[in-house]
Amino acid sequence: MADKEGSTFGRSLMSYVKGALPYGDGYNLLNDIQGLNPKYKDFYKTGSTRDDIIRRQSIFAGQRDEGGVPLGAFSAEKGYNAFMNANVDYDKNKRLRDYRVMAQFAEVGDALDEVCDECINKDDKGDIVKMDMINTKIDPNIEREIKEEFDRFISLYEFDTKGWEYFRQLLVDGEVFFEHIIHEKKKSAGVLGILQVPSELIDPIYDNVQNMAIRAYLLRKPVIDNKTGQVAPGAQENKKIEHIPFDKNQITYIHSGIWNEVKTLRLPFIENARRAYRQLSLIEDSIIIYRLVRAPERLVFNVDVGNMSPPKAEAYLRKLMQQYWAKKTYDSSQGKAVQAFNPQSMLDAFWFAKRNGSTGTEVTTLPGGANLGELQDLKYFQQKLYRALKVPVERLNPEAQGDAQGATLLREELKFARFIIRLQNGFSQGLKRAFIANLKLKKLWDDFDLKEYDFDFTFNPPPNFQELRNQQIFELKWNNYATAIGNPLISDTYAKKTMLKLSDDEIKYNRELLRKDSGLKWELAQIEAQGPNWREAFEAQEDAAEAGAGMDMGGGMPPMPPGGGAMPPDFGPAPPVEGEAPPPAAAPGGDTALPPV
């Protein structure tokens, strides 16, 4: 029944796609989807169904015609064919090529590397992606089996060796596609492998022009010439392209989350920096051209022409110029020395006639460009490019590190870390949808009665994000506390509870630690004065005092501590290590145990 239903849906999908492709009806698109994608039916109705159920209950998107197209979803300004042409655009190769050339620009490449380095982080267990169980009521045995299946499934993507490349492709292309590989005869084994599909060859087919939901994917596979083994001529012009549909659960799809202005194309992250990239490249070219033109020094000839008339003076100067520009060389064709043009001697020389009474002929130089070292414009556009790529300028510009203030640097780093977490969340949601399809293939979804909100995927955040955030909050709390205790009308205990947000138990435990620290200081002072055997010395003093012998202990004993020769009170156990509950301790002046923090 499922196969029949899947085949029926496949034929309707092919009709849906065929009528909208921009390539016309001259291409042989089979209505039988099984002939193009034999594993299509295996993925049909696997994966997440929550979005489909919500749309069916929606007044806006729930009503459909016989072909499954939502009614009222198209308008006169945005026709259906135009919508499909935008999503199955044969100019996608050109767009991606432009983005990839842009990513090779030095400044853009450095910024992308910085982003990708922060996206892949291993924890102390060597994991990059983790599954968090949200539903705490799941049986522990089921939870353990699901996590084991997650470890197997996530290992197929090889994030430790290829994760950096995945995120870079996401930033540059805006989309990443993976095909799920299953065994032809053992579907219940689930997804056995993944194969990355070039983003320029595949496009999502959306359910309506609002692009709210993906219905399937369409692969444009170039036809290979059997004789040459190369792509058939004309394939890139869509003359020899084989169109293969994929079920939406057969592909892991991760996108940038950015649309173009009419919401028909997914744009990559670096589209935000396109204008800044072009401005920076143009300003660099203009600086180079200016330096080449203005760098040479000029010669200024002030020639004494005496009392010559202006025409004679001009002729005299022209004669001198020709002599200066020319150089005698031997011409083998003429067999004699000739006056040849010497281009090295004519670098913008200036000739001026000087009248009678001058100091004679002079030759001076004009310096090159005086402002060749001024690069403020270039630095401005460089920083503008880094900001467009959301990378803190201090990371990529060493000169800016000394000028950055601590608060500004911390704010920029936190902003950058949040951007990294947004990228990771988008990738993890695509992995979650693929994992649900895997569980349904293995029949574990129904057997364990799982729901989509029972678990979630998370990448390890940037390593310094939590530390930076805690440090920021910590500094704010202590600054407020220091200001509060400086006011004599504010109690220290009240300031601890209000500014530092300490509970009563934590305040009591802090006081107990202060008592122990004071006792430790007293003990260290005795060790410095009498050595490590100071306790035996105190005991000997007490014995002598009780016996009344009045013996001189010698050695320059220090005076007795307050309270006579009695030993100091027990200092108690050491404070607990981080992550452990503090041990109960006796309150000063009594035996009541303090509650743990």
C-alpha cells in the first residue's frame, strides 16, 4: 500500500515539476519516478511530519487543488513558472562561481577561515556534535540505544576531518546537500552512508511560492559521453541534462537561512560582504595605479638662453631635448652608428628657458608622490569588509589589537560567538531531520514512540564563549558589589544577596571558609616561627605548665597563644573541589551543621 501510494505521489511530483521546468517539454521526463530514483519509495513518508500536519490545518496553506498545489498561493505579479525558474535556475553555476572567486580574495578567505575554525570544536570526550535528551521521562535503556544509534549516524559525516569543509561550503555556496545511502535489500539497517552532492547540480522544489516547505529535490545530472568519458557537449547549456527527483527525506539539506529580496533564492553568507569586497578590490587597484604613475622622480632643466628671441630659444630647447632623448648605438643593418631613441631618458622631464642674468643652466629633480604611504582609505574599506563578515577586526588586523579597549573587544567577541552558534544551530537542525528519517527506516521511531521534541542536536560552542560571558557577568556583579559596600548605609550581607546573588546557605558557607582561612594563616605563622613540629612544642609547654616545673624550653619559644597553651581549634576538612557538594561543618560556637550550598 505504501509503495503504491509512493508511486502515485511520485508521478504527481514529476508532473508537478515537468510543467514548471524552464527547459520545455522537449526533454524526456518519465512519469514513473521509480525509473529515475529506485530508492525514492524507501524514503517516502519518513522523516519529520510535524510541519506537514501544521500546514494541512492552516487556513492559509491548507487548501489544495487536485495536483496538490495550495490554492490562492500564486499572484499575478509572481507567476508559477517564474517561481520555478528561479528555484531551478541554470545560471546557478555562474552565481556560485562568482562567490567562490570572491572567497579566494585574501581578506575574505582569512575571515572565512576564522569562522570555520570556531565552528568545529571538540569536547573532552572528542565529540563535536551532541544529542541532548529533552524528554526526561524516556526509559534509560531506550535513551542509551538512541544515543548509540546517534553516535553511529553522526560518524557517517566525519565531522572531525570534513566538518571544516562543510561549514566553509555553507558560507560560500549558501547550501549543503548530502544524499542518504541505504542498502537495496536491507532498508531496516537505516542510513549506511552519506554522499555529498555538488550544490550547483541540485535544487529544492518548494510546495508553494512562499517557499514555506520543501516538497522534493531535483538533481540536474549532466549526461556523460560513453566514448570520451567527459560531459556531453551542450550539457552545461541544459541540452543534455538528466533530471532526477529525490524525496525530501532522501537528502540532508542545510542552508544559510538567507533569502534574496523576492524570496526565491538562497543566498550565501558572503553575499553580505559583496559590496565591501568590490570596494576594497577597487581601492587596492587604484592605489597601485597611483603609485606606479607618481613614483618616478622628474627632471627639471632650467636652460640659460641668454638674450635669444622666443622662437630661437624654443628651437634651442628642442635641439637639446632631442640630444638628451637620443643615444648613439650601432645599427647592424646600416653598418654605422646612429642616433636611436632612448626611452629611459624621457621620464617626464621638464624644460624651461632662463633669461639673461640667471645663474646658468641648472638640472634639478622633482620628488615622487608625497602621499604614497597614506593608506587610511584602504584600512577603512578593509575594516568594513571584516565587519560585513562579522569577524572582530582585532582578530585579523594586528595593528588594531593595541588600540582596542577591553569592553569593546569583549563585546565584539561575544557578538561573533553568537553568530557562530547560529550557524551551528542551522546545521544541527538539518542533521536532526536526517536522523529522524534514519530512525523511521530502522523502525525505532514507532517502536520507542518518539516525538520530535524528545531530543535535540547541538554543536559544541566556541571554546571561549562561555568563559567570556561568565567573565562579563562576573565583573558587572563585583563592580556593583564594591560600589554598594562603600556606602555605610548598605549591609555587607545585603550587598552579597542583592549584588552577588548569593543565597543564605552560600553566605554561611563563605563565612565558614573565612574562619578556616584565618585558622590556616595562624598555623602557617606557627610553622614559620617554630618549624613543622610546632604542635609537639605546644604540648610540651602544656605538660610543663601542668607539672609546675617551670622548665625553660629554650630555643626562643614565642609567647603562648591567646587562651594559654591550649591548642587551636580543629581547622576542619579542606574545602570541596569544584563540582562537589561542601561537607557539613560546625557553626562557630555550636555543633549545628551548616547546610550545603
